[in-house]
Amino acid sequence: MLASRDSNTAQLIDAEALRFITDLVGHSARVEGAVFSPDGETVVTISADHTAKLWVSRYGSEIATLDPAAGAIASAAFSRDGGRLVLATARDAWVWSMAGPDDRPHVLATLLGHSASLLHATFANDGGRIVTASSDNTAKLWAAPVDSSNYDLLATLHGHAAAVNHAEFSPDGRLIVTAGRDGRIKLYPTSVEDLLRKACEELAPHRDDFEQVEADCRLAGG
């Protein structure tokens, strides 16, 4: 697969045979990225026309156009089982189910909470969590239950002094790594217990000013 920033199309190429299959034609502005589903059967393209399109990878036929009407789309990522897709947009992150009642993609959840445009979003390998990265200098960790639209904010990850370009889970899901425009890379734990313990460590020099936090830290073993 080749996505072209100079045209409105992407090229579908057989990587083993190095054979051109077809052009993916349908976007009305330049194609800025393309990602295969884990099973390789589907391709998603994102475009400067503020839409994403799903395609059958074998033939290049269009499956659906995803239009969250939320401005520019910065990234797209499938869950490991291929059943969901998350789009990072200028306003929010949108989670889509790949199979609705009519076998068409439909919106499962909108992740609201960042105060500036999103730059990246992806799933943990277990599919149960999402991390988003934003121009508001933070990343956010979300619960992403497979069979529910109740996607809750678990934590806001502070520490960068500029926009967070990218965020990824470690393969075991226990850590998040972020890359910021401040030139820094940061690691964060992902469990609630570890996050609370980390917060307690940061607040330890100021516990006299945070009596309630001190009590919470004692309960958490901090």
C-alpha cells in the first residue's frame, strides 16, 4: 500500500509479488495515510477531505466512508481483532464498530476531554484500552470495553511542555510511551494502582498541603 500526499488516491500493491493492483479512488483531497486491518482484508485511508474510507484490500472496492464531521483526521488504528477502528480528529477521538446490524460501520463512542486537536490514537493489544495524544500537551488513557459504548476516561497523562505527537502501549499493555514536540519521550504506567502510586510519589514533598490526598495515598500503600 502506498498513500500519496500529492494526490487524492492511494495505490494498492501486492507486496509479495510487487504487483500493482489498483488505485483507491474516491477522496476529494490528498490521501495522508493508510492502514491495513490485522487480517489484511481491509484498508482504511485518511484524507485532507476530513473523511476516512474503508476498502476491500483484495480488489480495492470501497466499503464505506466514515465522516465524523470533526475536522481533520490525524490518525486511524484498528483494534487487534479488527472489530473496531479509532480515528483521532481535530476535536475528539471516534470509535467505530466495523460490523453493525446492517454490516455497515457505526459509531460506538466519542472520546471527549482534550482541549485541543488530537494527533494520534491507538488501542492496547488487549483491545480494552485506548490512548490518545493531543496538542493540549497531554495524553489520555481510556477504557474501551469491547461490547459497550461506555468508554470512560481513566487518566490524563501530564508532563510534556508541548504537543504530544504520538502515544503507544507496550506489548504487554503495562506502559504507555509518549513523544512530544518538547523533544521528550515519557513512560507512564497504565494500571490505576500504579498511576495513583506515581501521583503519590509526585505529591510526597507536599503532603502537608494535601491532607485528603495523603489519606488516599495511605489507603493505596503510598
